[in-house]
Amino acid sequence: MGKMKKKYESGEGARYITRNRALKYLQLTLKDFRRLCILKGIYPREPKNRKRAQKGDTSIRTLYYKKDIQFLSHEPNIWKLRELKVIYKKMCRAKSLKEKDDVVKYRDRIPLLKLDHIVKERYPTFIDALRDLDDCLTLLFLFAAFPKTGKVPEKYVTFSRRLTVEFMHYVIAAKALRKVFISIKGYYFQAEIKGQSVTWIVPHQFVIDRGHYMDVDFQVMLNFVDFYQVLLGFVNFRLYHSLNMTYPPTFPGYSAVDSEKNLVDEEVYASERIASLNVDLARVGGSVGEDEEEGIDEFPMIEDQEQLEELKKKAEQVKTQKRLFKGLKIFINREVPREPLVFVIRCLGGQVSWSKTTFIGATFDESDETITHQIVDRPMVDKQYISRYYVQPQWVFDSVNACELLPVEKYFIGAVLPPHLSPFQSEHKLDQYMPPEELALQDPEMAKQLDEVSGDESSEPGEDDIEGGSCDEDDGEVESDQESDEKMKQNVEDVEEGMDELEKERQRKKNMMSVKAGKVVPADPYASKKQEREDYRLRVTMIRNKHRKLYHSMVKGQKKRKTEAWLLRKKRTRYEEEQSQKRKEQRREQILAQAEAS
Amino acid sequence: MTKTDNLSTEERKGRKRVSKKNKIAWRKHCSTKDVDLYLEEVRHEERVGVNFTTVEDDKLFYVDTSLNSEEGVKSKAERKLEAKKKLKGVPKCFEALVPHTSVPDPVIKRNRVRTPEERKHPIKKKIEAYRKANGILTAKERIAANNRRIHKIKKENTPKSCEFTKDLWAEAPPKYPEVDFQWLHPTTRGHVLKHTRQIEKKVPESVINKTSEVPAIEAPHPGVSYNPSYLDHHSLLTGIVEKENKLIKEEKHIDRVTTKLFSAVTERQTHSSWIKEMSQGLPQTKEGPVKEEDDGKEYQAVNLPTKDKKKPRKTRKNIRLAKEELNQRKLKAIEKKKVADIYKLKKIVENVEKDELKSLEKQAQIQKKNELKKFEPKRLAKLKFEEYEEEFSMPFDLSGSLVGLKPEGNLLRDRFMSMQKRNILQPTVFQRVRNLGKKKAFTKRSHKEEQK
């Protein structure tokens, strides 16, 4: 008989370790352990069978993978954390004894945790890092907006600000911005970097107050920021080099050595100008051609023509979006939030400026006659130039989302703005009913139609833009070719009934011998569709039993949603018809009234 | 002092005259308070200075006429000079060394102590000068210089924050020159690689994989736009109202099931019930004296002691045989059923198929559930994750312009909760005040005595 097997030495019982045991294993305090876990990307896990994972204990404990903890123990920074513990203890003592020199001495000894290798470990490729950038950007943009005095150490704020500004400069240079959305929470931005869509939120100005620190464990967030700062730094480095830009960023025409003016702080001089987002950054080896024209390669891999068409269309859209504001000169009034607007306009190739007194980096004055648009967010402006449009800021954001310059009339000063719709569509919404206004946001053609409808009131609305009911179309209405051929033959026979048999015979033979001109058999337009449908049906029957029920419930849901959408659309058309009828009647009455009056 | 004082006053109350015949008696009955006071005053004056009340006003004050005269307005240079003069006085850090009494130093003449440099032997001085001139270092100096050099190198090599000077994802050059392992034993190879740190610990997959399918930034509801369309905003608000109603309903349910189950009890009732409970088993007084329960029967314990009664051998045998027979009968029945089942094969197959179908359905359900579970927060700690309220703006807060925008929500908390939702952080109760432990108060021994 072999050795008796002990319980929990293999399987789930051996795979997990409780937090307390992990602390003991690593000889760290809870605070340090938490910090290390956040830096290394090791998170607690939920076991499949808790009782087994906790070796018989049924209470709910925080569990980690044992392998993860073993991996943690190989981290070189763990030694620094242990050192830190000692230093903090000494520093605390010196502080309580009010020995300031000692406090300074110990503070200088605090080692810096080196995180480069951790970034590489967690994101083996650059694309991995880009994929996980959402969290990082949002947190750093938030920290950059914190006041420097307060609970957040100043270095966090300034460093976060520097990194985020650098990132924004990259997005501007690469023209990577795709979507913008102003919510009550903040500005949502979405950029496409190396094929990855990166989304982040920028808080509104002046929203951060004391309440912001109250609800969360702030130390934890600082640990995240520590890691994300390093991550974004390296990402920025690589992104800048991909565009041949120098990192850390400088702008051409500025060099710290040459400047003859005796500046108090040259670094601040440069960083302020860079933070204005209104300067092109210096590049190595001259500037790259601004518009790299990249056509979509004809991939033989993609067989589906429709898909290819769609891709091409998208690429075209992106191309137009990239130079949407090219050639426009936009002036921003002082009441409008400067940074998001400058960022968006510059991303799409526009020229921006603002009043010199609001911020550094203004390039032209309000009195410049070449300005095409001025962005204003107040009911009236005293002095107006004829040569430019005065529009509200939403025009910029809506134009970006629509991928075209929207008509300015709706966005004039004092106008009631059209709703600002979200460009972030969740997938489940695709089946649902969308009002024509929302459809217009996605499809520019629809927008034109809508404009026509709204512009030309007398025309019948809703006739062209509304599709037929989406209920199943009738199938198999088409007469087949064979049938028609047979009919023709019969007719011929009827005519020649009275002829002799011989003649008939001869005729028949002659007919057989004769060569008729070839007819083009009209291709059945529905044949391919029919075939597809049949294939589809076949596939449905071939569904494995395992998934059948799931499939049916899916189909049922789809059908339900479709009918709902159809119903709503129907309602809408009816409503619009009624409205137009009303309008017509009103107009008729008006005309009658006028006629009577005259 | 106080003791004698007290005594003397008592004495005075008792007797008017006391004999002061002896020295002891004199001391005992004579008050020295005035003398002591005087002496203390003198000592105090010595230490601190003369009492102001005794000094004439002319010596204390003088009439300030400087403001009126031109000299009073001092130039900047003068003011600076004065400040310097003030600085020349004893610095604050040495104030403790200055005598705080005006009592003169009892030691009249003090010798100056020579510095260690002055005390040094002239020959040693000469040797040191020679060494310095020729650049000869002592062992101590040599070690110190070396340490300084090492420290400098270390300082230069320590990484600085805020500096990014390399492409992290570019292929790094090998740290050490490559070794030709062709002729080496595999163990040697392993050893070399390990100790030249060329083998790096393999990163577990759990670190690279994501903990949840929920995206870091979820698509915002179109109703949270600063200028939403009516439909979107309405749908957002209805969603929130629904959630709130659900919460209220649950709260009501819990209230109904717990607190409302029990009727309120008055204080009197609780008291009476307490009395009743506490007097359980005691002889009751109101109903008269409790009779001793004496039924004439013998005393019997509640749990009777068990007896080990063994069944006789014969009965045991019978039981065993009966059991065996039963088992055999069962086995026979099973065998019989096996034969009969051949004719029921069709039915059995049907049943099996039905069961399989059922299990398949169940599996599909489980799969569906598992797919959904990927988006749900997991149970990582004692506390369960709770969804936080979404941001929304009331209709009257929507101004329709960017200037009048009223921001809502807390982005930091939003991030924090999102991390909890994605299983990155475990849900915890945030402690605002640090728990410093219980404090136990006690009085020092010295204070205890005084209290007595």
C-alpha cells in the first residue's frame, strides 16, 4: 500500500493561499503587500469551491493564487519595501523627537522603486500596454486636475499633468482622435492608436473638491498612480519615437541654452508653452509629410465584398475626419473651456487661438480678419465681425462625431442647441428603434435627407427615409424560367393544329434543325438570396442540441426587438404624416385668411 | 514651615501665652514667616533682578523724544545696521548657555582650555605636516576616500523618477556575453544562467490575463450627455427610478419581515416578563406555600440508567438468518429484473435519451450562466460588492449650454468602484479614522499618594 494521501495537498486546496498566509510567507506588512500587489498586477481570486480552497474553512476569506504569491517573492523591489519599513520607523522616531536633521537624512535614504521591468512583465508587447491604457489615462487626467495644495502630494499632480499633456500632444500629432462626448461627469475622448481604440475621461474644470478624497482609500489610488505614471511615460516615449518626435518634448525655435533672456525658470517656460497645446513639437530629421496617404490593401483574405466595402468606407471617413478643420481659423472666447476645445480642434487640423490674457500660447488676436469661426458660449456678443461665424462649442464636438462640418445655423449664438448625442453606441442598441435624428448622427446621408425634410416642409416627410416593415419578405414569388418556356411551346403548337401531319412532321424536324438566336437567360435576382436562405435553414437544423435552445431564445429576442422597432417606426411615420397634414391645413387656412383679408 | 504655622495658630486659639523658656520651645512657638518671606524675596531679587515696585519711575522709563526729531527717521542703511547689531547678540540656539541669574560666578578666575590642536605634540605635528605635503594618506583616510567614491557612483546610478530614456519594448541586448554551452554539462549551464541572472522568473498567466470582461470605461448612457435628447434622458431617469423602487421595496420587505413582526412591548410588560422568567423554578409566594411533591412513590431519575441487555444467542441467530434470507431474495429479484428488462429495451433507450436531453439542456443553461458570470463581480472578500448609483442630472439642472453645465459625480470614486467591479480591488469598508486600539487609563503611583 502506498503512502496515504493527505487532504488539500493537491488540487484546489493547494492552488490558493489566504491573504494572511501570504503576508507571513512574504514577511511584509499588509500595507506593503497591497502596494506590491497593485504594482505587480496580482489580484485576489474567487475559487470554484471555497470550502476546498480554504482547506475546510467555510468562512469567506481573501484568496490569492499560490503561484502568484510565489512569483511576488521573486520581485527585487520586495527588498526595498523591507528597507523602507525600517527607514519609516526611524523617521517616525526622529519626527516625534523633533530631530529635523535626522528626518531629512532618513528622507533622503528612501529608495525609489524601479518599475520598468514590472511594466514589461505585465505588458509583454506594446499593443498589450495600449489595450490597457484606458484606466491609466483616466486616472492620470484626474490627478492632473487635482489642486496642488491638499491631500495629493504636489509631485503627483505635476508629473501626471506633464505626462497627460505629452500624450495629448501625441494624439494631436497623429490625428488619432475619433470620438468626443460631453457628459455631466466629464469629457469622454476616444482615440485610435495603432489600431487600438483608447478611451479616457477628462474631468470638467474646477469640479474637484474635498468630497473627492473622502469616499475612497486614497493610498490605494496613489499606488495605482505610481504604476500608471511609469507606464504612460514609457508608452509616450515609444509613441513619440514612432512619429520621429523628440522625447521629452520640445518645440522648434526654443533651446534652453540659446535663450538670451534671463528666465527665472526655463523649464517652466518650456512646459507652459507645451501645455498650451498650441505648438507643433520638434521632430528629429525634419517633419514627416503631414498626410500619409494609406489606401487599404486589397486583401485576398477578405472574401466578403460587403465587408471590404464597409472597411473602405470607414477608412474614407477617418481620412475626412483627420482634416475636418483644416484651413479653419478658430478663436475661442474666454468663457469656453479652453483645453478640451483646443485639443479637439488641433487633432483635426484646425488653427486655434484665444485671448492673450487667458493663457500662454495664443497665436492670433480676436481682431484678426482671417478668423473663420469664433466659439462663444454667451447669449450676446458686443462686437461682431461679419467675416466669421459665431458658434457655440457644441458645434465642434458634434462635427467630430459626425465626421463632417455640420451646418452652422443650428449652433449660432443664442440658438437652442440640438441634443448632444453619444457617439458611444453599445451593441445591444443596434436592434432597437432609433429616431431619425439619431440615425442622422451615424449616417451623413440620412442627415441630408433629414435636412431636406425639415427644410422643405411641403414635401411629404417620411416617404423616402422609412424602410418597409422589417417583417419577413415573401419568398418564392418568382416564376421560374422553365415554366415560361413550356408555355411558349404550347402556344406554338396550338397555332399549327390545322396543318398536315407530313407538313407537321417536316415542320417539326425543321424546327429541331433550326438554330435560334441565343437568349440571355435573365438571372433570377432572388435566386442567390433564396439559396442563402436555404443554406441558413440547413445550418439552423444542424445546430448542436447543446446550443439549440440558446439559439431559439436569441432568435425570439431578435424578432421581438425587430417588431418593436418596426412598431415605433410606424408610429413615427403616422405621427409625421399627421403633423404634415396639420401644417398643410394650417397653411391653407392662412392662405384663405390672407385671401379674405385682401 | 506650614506645620509649625498650623500648630502655632491652634495653640493661639487654645492658649494665649506659651512659655518660651527653652530654645526648642522658642523655635516651636515663634513664627518665622516674615523672616523667611524676606529672605526669599532677597534671593529672588538676586536671581531675577530688583522688584519693579521698589524702583523709581525715572529709572524705569524715559521720555521718548526721538520721533519728533529728525534723527528719529532712520535711513534704510541704518535700519539694516541695527538689525545686524541685534543679530550680533546671543543667537537663540545659545540662549540656554547664558546664565539666567544675576548671581555672580562663584569661581572668579577660569583657565582657558586649550584646543586639541594646541595640545598636540610638536613632533606629531611635524609628521602630519610632512605627510600632508607628500600626499601620504592614513588607512582611515584611504578607506574614507574609497567610500566616498563608491557612494558617488551609487548615487549616479540610482534611477530618477520622471525620466524615460529607453524604449521598453525594444529588444534588449543581452546582459552578459553569450556563453558557448556546447561543451558544458546541462547543470553547469543552468547554474551559469541562473547566477548571471539571465533566467528570469516566468510570469504567471494570471498576471497577464484580465480579471473581468467588463471594460475599464463603460460606454456612457446617452442620457448623461450635458445636453441630452428627451428620450435618452427620460430612459436614464426611468432606469434609475426603477432601481430605486426596487431598493425601497426590498427595504420595506425587510422591515416587514423583521421589525414589524414583533409588536412593541411596554416597559412594564418587559419587567413583568423578566420577573416571570427569573423566578422560574423558585417557590411561588402568592399561591401559598408550595407543597412538597410527595406522591408516595420512590425517587426516579429523569434519565434512567441504561442496562446492557444482550439478546439470547438463539434470537440473534434467527435475526441473522432472516437478514441473509432477505438479502438473497433481493438479489434474486434483481436477477429476475435483468432478464425481464431485455423486453423493455425500447423503453429504457427512450428514458436514457430523455435523460440525455435533459442534461444537455441543463448544460446549455449552465453555459449561458457562466457567460453572464464573466461580467459579474466576484466574491473576493467578506464584503459583497455593491453597485454604486449612476450619475444623472435632474431636468431643471440641464441648461443646454456648456457654461451652465452642472457637473455631477465623483470620478475618483467612479474609478475606485470600477476597479472593484472588475475584481482588481476587493470591496472594503473605508476607515476614515484609524483604529488606535483601546486606551486604558490609570493614575501614576506618585499621584495616588497625593490623592490620599
